[in-house]
Amino acid sequence: VARVVTTVEEVTDATDDVVAALARLVPQLTTTAPPVSTEIVRDVTTSPATTLLVARDGAEIVGTLTLVIFAIASGRRAWIEDVIVDERARGRGVGEALVAAAVARARAAGVRTVDLTSRSTREGANRLYLRLGFAVRETNLYRLTLDG
Ligand SMILES: CC(C)(COP(=O)(O)OP(=O)(O)OC[C@H]1O[C@@H](n2cnc3c(N)ncnc32)[C@H](O)[C@@H]1OP(=O)(O)O)[C@@H](O)C(=O)NCCC(=O)NCCS
């Protein structure tokens, strides 16, 4: 088995390689999102609340995650969104490395709680989050859709 070194780093510029990687990865999470463009990636990288992380296998981007940190009167909170590992790179710890890196950044930023959602049909994702210490919250999650 080839030895794989996964590095996780923050992306601060919407370079062509990052845009191309996200254009390949996002459809592996959702088929309803608008096509990834440079403008969309720039929106993510320039937002002060948002940290775009990528996992690399050598130079190649094989996974991504977005960490959102925000401050409210009850304390700093965070959400993890868009966790995606390329089909060809799954099952060797890339997802775990991405989530662990996001949690470490949230902790360093003084965040009280890190939330995320995952449909119960995403069995691999749910196992990953439970393994890393996330617990299911008993709450109702509401959404108002504005783009439909
Ligand atoms: C969910 C997802 C991000 C997980 O990524 P991943 O890189 O495969 O995750 P990991 O490799 O850390 O963990 C997956 C499995 O590999 C195992 N694993 C990790 N490192 C390993 C290694 N070196 N050797 C063997 N197995 C390993 C883990 O124990 C885990 O086992 P499990 O499936 O029995 O729980 C990925 O499957 C994905 O992108 N899915 C589609 C999109 C999606 O559902 N995203 C989540 C939205 S909430």
C-alpha cells in the first residue's frame, strides 16, 4: 500500500487549481448547488467568517471543508460545512484530518461549540463525526429557503 501523506491547509486565494478542485468535489456532495466559479470561491475566501480548508495528497487537492466562525452574545460558535473527500481518496483518513484541523482552529479561536448537520443516510459521514466526538443534538433544525 502506497504511503499517503495528507496535508490540510487554508486556502486564501481563488486560484484556478482550487476552483477546479471544488468544481470536481462539490457535485460529490450535492447536485443542486450552482456550478462552482471563481466568483463563488472568492466569496468564500474573502468572507472574514469563513475558513476554506483543502486536503492535499502531494500537490493534488483530494478533499475540502469549510469552517464558519461567528460571534454572538452567548459566545463564539462555529459550523462545519461542505465536508467532501474525493471518491478516489476515501477511507484513508482524509475526512478525519479535515475535521480535526477545523476543530483545532475553532478551539484556538475560543469557540464554545462546533455544529454540523448530516443526513442519516450519509452513513460514512455520521460515523466520522461520532468517532471524532460530535454528539447528536435533540433539537429541531429549521430552514427557510430563499433561492427556490
Ligand atoms: C464522509 C466523507 C467526507 C468521509 O471522508 P473519508 O476521507 O473517507 O473519511 P475517513 O477516511 O477519515 O474515514 C472513513 C473510513 O475510513 C477508515 N480509515 C481512515 N483511515 C484509514 C486507514 N489509514 N486505513 C484504513 N481505513 C481507514 C475510517 O476508520 C472510516 O471507517 P468507517 O467508514 O468504517 O467509519 C466522504 O465519504 C465523502 O466525501 N462523502 C460524500 C460527501 C459527504 O457525504 N460529505 C459529508 C456531508 S455531511
